Amino acid sequence: MNASQATKYGPSVVAETLRSLSDHAKVCHEKIDLLEAGQGLNRGEVLFEVGRLLDACQNLRDAILSEDSAASWSTRTELGALVNRLDDAAAKRRIYLDLAGVLAAGTISHRRERTRLERMALRDKAVAELMEVSEQSAPPELPGPDAKNWLEWACSLEDETHEPELRKLKDGFPRLDDFVRQLEIDWWHDGPSRESTEKRSTSKTAPATRNGSNGTRLAGDGNGNGSLKQFAVGEKIAVEESPLFIAEKVDPLPVLESPAIQEKAEVTQVVHEAPAETGVLTLAAVDESPFAEEDAVELSTDALSPTRKGKISFFPWEQVEQFMRRIESGKVERKDARTIRALLAVSHWLEPKDQNPMTHAKCGIRALTEYPPTTEPVYVAPGDVMQFITQEDGLPLLTGGADLLRWGLLQPSERNFQGVASVRRFTVEHLRAWFSDLFRIALSDKQIEDIFNLTSGIPYLVGELHKLIVPQPDEPPTWLGLARWMEIKAQFEKQLPQYAHELKKGIPAVRLTDREISLLNMVVIASGDSTAETIVANLSDNWEKYQHPEYRALSSRDEVSVAVLLELGLLPRRNVMGGAPSKALLPVKQDDAIRKIAELL
């Protein structure tokens, strides 16, 4: 079994997190046994292990509640039963996503174009339904064989002889049933298999891909093959498990064509919502990239300042201004006439909930836009957005993490960043504004410089360092002595492997897709001999020269993945607005903190 298969059929994130908790508990029990035996132990080492156990416990709770927010337990027996239930749900989810991948990769041929398009639309609805069902904490069972043989089996069902299967299919998956009921299996053509895609990507003689063979994935083999929960249907998708929308290509014909013909024939589609009253997902064709074809506009240096007119913002000021304009427009626009259905503020720095740049009472997105406050900040998963849109008459302002960012970038709202605001990399001035101005901690210039050197201003890392500097949120220190500061820095560097682990295996709001991790490593590799002008060419046309066949060359379909890395501040970016995200890429410097993280991923 290869790495991607092991990921695909391995235990769920909850089961892995429980195993981690058990491992840490075992270590602590061993320490307790030694203490009970009157043995001498190092106090710092024991407290460190207890701290790791507490962290593992919190990670488990976060993992469980991210899967089922209503879950509760009080004993180890109840916890075991709960984890088994979530494991069963994850196994069913993988079945749905495998089938969604097969349907998304295939296409339909018919002598009448109208009939073909109608069946393709039914296919799209079936895929969307599978994505929706996969969000349920206790999803129904899908009858039939494995995904590869499922469609042929479903099309062979007959009313009289297969009544139980047909009833289960119609009751649990009405849109999927509608699709297979109106499909002749001879019209269907499977897309490229996962194995053939992997074989092509690792071929030594194959040229660097230039017509979009790279997709945005969640979990897999590091080549861009992975998983998702919600995505637009399309070409080469091997699906597993994740709470995301993913944009992909649709091959209009099942036959292999020359690259030139393929580039002209390919069409991209993304899932977006129908009017809120229906709550139905529909499909709209858009350009190859979900971003506007326009030149990137250089912003003034003032745009990087964290302060303006007495306010402090860790969001780009142009995004804050766009939000304010949208909020004002939303007060007078009819709900069904809005081009943007919700405003999404996102960040990789999520905790503590009242002490991060996104939700802070003084500088958070609600304070900056004067949006009515809620009783407490709420982080929203992609699957919950439609509920907020349906319930609220005004324009909802929702906050969340990496998963919400991906979803927002893939919505066709004028195909640009309007509707999404994100906390990007901090400058030294941002760090000083956060720690000195907001928290009134008397840090020296050298300490501010140390923070920047340790984190490179990456919000996720700044947030983790903040938790070490302010261990008690209600009682921030007034200053940090040299001994305490040295201790904090050492502790931060010691925990880097854990921070990297969260990016790979953490909760949906934090973790990256496999393709995003691949691109992160690719940028680090190519940065050694790249400039701002050559970095994109070296990642795409010239990628072969780096001799890393495990990563596929950058293509236009990676724009959303690039945008996620830039908007979360994991990669440095030019001070520009608009255009394709790749146009904003900058090489990673030798002392950039993301290099250490990339080594640990």
C-alpha cells in the first residue's frame, strides 16, 4: 500500500488524535509510577510531559467537536464508543467522496448536445449531494460496490428485482438516483484513473505540465492527488475526506487530445449557491482560473501600515474598505439581488478567540467595519455558510480559518477577492502594534526583532508565540525580563514540530491540503535561484530542472492553492492588489521561518 492509499484507508483524524493522547498518557503514567516508587525526577521534564498531555487532550476535543459539535462524553468507555462512531462515519464519508471523485472525473457523450448538457447537470447535482451527505455526522449507507464499479452497477438495477437497493438509493440520495435513472451506461466515459495520473506525474520523460494537470487537493500523495468535501465537478480528482470546495476542470470528451486542443476545450466550473430561499447548490461555468484576468496593481507603502485614522488593522486596508462598501450596499440591496451573499473574514490565527487579530474587540473585523457585534466570535465551517445566509436578512459577516478561506476563494463572486478579507503576514510595525499598543507589553526593539525573526510575521506562528508570551489571556505581562524571554524563545523553537503537525493533521480550520503543502515545499526549493520576476516560471515551465518528480509543476489550476498560502501569510507576497495570486508570489528568503516548517511537513 502506498502513502496515498494509507492515508485514504487509514484511521480518521479523531482516531489518530486519540492514539496520540494515549501515548502521552502512557508517558505520564510511567512518570507517576516512578514518583510513587520514590524515584528522583526532573521537575521541568515532568511538567513538560503533563503539558503535552493537556495539549493532546485539547487536540482530541477539538478534533471530535469539529466532526460533531453536539458530541458529549464523560468516561473512557463513552469516548471509545464516540470515536468508533466517528470512525464509521469517516469510512462512509470516504465511500461518498470516492464516488464523487469518479463522477467528477468522468464525462458524458451523446449525439444531442442538449441531452448531454442535461445529463451533465444531473451529474453535477449528484456530486454536490454526495458532498452534502458527507458533512453529516451520521450519514446513511450507500448501497452497491466500490466507486470504480458503482455506476455500472447502479445503471443495471431493475425495479422488480432490486427493490431494496433502489429504495435505499432513492430515499438517501435522491439526486444521485435521478442521475443514474436518466443515464445510459454507454453514454458514460470514465476519466483518468488515480493510478494512471500518478504514473504520468512521475514519468521521467514527461514534460512539465502546462495545461492544468495540477489540482487543489486535501490529502493524498503529495502530487496534488487528494481529498475534499465540496468541490466543483471536473477532471482528475481522487477524493477522500475534507470539508472543502475544490475547483477542477471538466473534460468535454473522453478521448486523449493534444495539449493545444485540450486547452481550448477545457471548462472550469465552481459550486455556488442558488437563491437562499431554495438552499440548493448550482453550477456556473467560469474562466479557467477563478480569479479575474487583470494586471496586479502596486499598492502604496501606506497600505502596509497597521494604523490609519486612529484605528489598528491587521487586515489589508483595501479589504476592510471593500467590506464597508459591501455592508452599506447590503443595507439597501434586495437579498436575492446580491452578487456576494456573505462576507468572510479569515485567519490562521484563531486562538484565543478574543485575543487574535480577526476577532479582537478593538481591531477585529467587526470593530473595523462597525458591524454589529455578536455575544462571542463564531468560527464558521463551509457547510454552515448557507444556513447563515438563509437565516439573516442582512449581509452576514462570518469568521473562520483555512477551510472557510478556500470555500470563499472558489465562490464566483466577481471572481476576485471581494467578499473575503484575510490576516496576512505581519510587518515589524504590525508586531509592535499588537504587543506594545494593544497589550501594553513593554517589549524592547530587540524583542520585537526577535519575534519577527522567529516567525517571519506568519500569523499562525505569531499566534503560537503570543500564547507563550501571554499564557494567561486576562493578565498579560507588563514586560519580559531576559531570562523569561530566553525561556519563551526556546519553548517556541521546541514546539515547531507540533506547529507543523497541526498544519498537516490538525483541524480543518488549520490544516493545509496536500497540494498546498507541495506548493509550499516547491516555493522553498525554487527560491534558491529565483527572483520575484522568475519565481513563477521556475515553478511551472522550468520546474523539471529541480529534479523533484514527486511534485507536479505549477499550473493555472493551482491559483486557489497559491491564494490560500498567500492570504494565510504562509508565503511572502508583493504589495499588490488584483490579478492572479501567482503574480504576487515572492521567493522565500534563507532566514524565513517557513523554511523550518516546510522541513517538518
